[in-house]
Amino acid sequence: MGNFSLQGRTNRSSGDFFEKWISHSNNTYWDLGIACIEKTPEPMRPIKALNRNKGQFLAVYSKQAQPDFKGTLCDGHCILFDAKYTSKDRIQQSVVTEKQIETFNRYEEMEALCFVVVCIQYEHFYRVPWKDWKNMKALFGHKHMTLEELEKYRVPYKNGMICYLEGVEIEEQDS
């Protein structure tokens, strides 16, 4: 097995771990009454039953994935974001797929809160607004962001939680 295959498997595993970390943060936001945010299921089509009694089957992805997470803030605003992990010292704009771009743009038109949550090397966390992500070339002169360029988007990590909603304005509901 070549290095490319091993690196791809390592990156997928790291990305899965990062998504689980975000899911933990989502559960905390729910417990605090701040937001209800859930993982968007991957669109799949079963092609063969393996064990019907256990609900096991072989499946293929039926279309490109949408952004990873969708939900609602306590003030009623819709939220949509994708989680991107890299072991490198920069994040490439191209890690967001065409389908995700299309979905982000549609939600943005309806004034949803849209962003990309970035994790670099398991120690740096950022919330990049969609409008900045899609205008990376104009803002930074290239289609990636370095650690230095990401710094203004940093979000804290506290007590096992990626605080990706910290600093987001949430309007109080009238009771």
C-alpha cells in the first residue's frame, strides 16, 4: 500500500474524529439551550442486504454530500456549517465540494448563519464565515488560508468543547 492511500485513510479518520468532537459540542449547546444542531446524514443507496436481522447492508453514496451540520439557534436562526480537518499548516478552499458550495449559497441567500469550522493539527480551531471562505482569493490573494490568516477566525477550546458559536450574536426570545 502506498503512502497516498495510507495518508488518505489517516485524513478520513482524523476528519471523523473531528466531527465527533463537534457533535459533542453540539450536545453541549443543546443542553445549554443555545442551539439544536445535528449531523447531516450522507445520502446513500443500499445495493445488497448483508444481514437483514441486524439491519446491515452494502451501500454506495448516491450523491455528493451536503455540508456536515444543520440546525437552529435558540433565536430561530438557521445554521449550516461544514467541518474541515487538515494536518497541514493551511486549509485549501477546494476542500469544499461543488454541492456544498451550492448548498451554502442557497442557505446564505435565506440569511442562514453559514460557515466552515476548521481544525488544524488538532490544536487550532476556527469559524470562517461562508462569505469569507468563498472570497478567499480576493481577501488573501490565494485559494487557501494559513494559520496567520486564520487567526482572526479562532474559536476557543474549553473543557473538551470546540466553542464554535462563541461570539455569534443570538437574539433573546420574548417569553
